[in-house]
Amino acid sequence: MYLVCNSAAGVYAPQQIYEGYKDNPAWDWSKISQKDREILEAGPEGPENDYYFEVWAFALDNITVHSPDGVLYHLEHPEDVWLIPEGKTFDDF
């Protein structure tokens, strides 16, 4: 389990995560459409901010991260945003 973004980022967490990891090859953004990526990039004050949290919810369910040692992770956002190994939940830790 790895911390990706702490809760201090508030509503900007999705935007910060996208900006920080969009070009990281370990992060699989393939299920997130280009339009949805633009919404995340624009942030909560963007022109389509009505969809910002809807897009983030979809991203949480669909982004995977592949570690160099072969472990597959998914995201969970109980408050902070965490990378959790597949097959586990935040509550397992």
C-alpha cells in the first residue's frame, strides 16, 4: 500500500494525480477517454467542472498501476489516495 496523494490536496487531488502520473508508463490510463483526461487536467474550476468528480470516480475504478516487480495496484480514496494491491482493499491494512 502506497500513499499517492494526501487529503490536504482536497478537491485538487484528482487533478494533481493526473498531472503527476499521466506520463508515467506504470500507470494505465487507457480506459480514461481523452475528453475525461482533459476534464481532470482542467481541475475543479475547469469549463466542464460539473463532470470532474464523476470522471474521478470512473478513474478510481479503472486506473491500474503496474509496479516494476510485477504487482498490480488499483486506487482507493477513503480520504488520502492510496495504491492498493489487487485483491486487497484499504480496510485490509
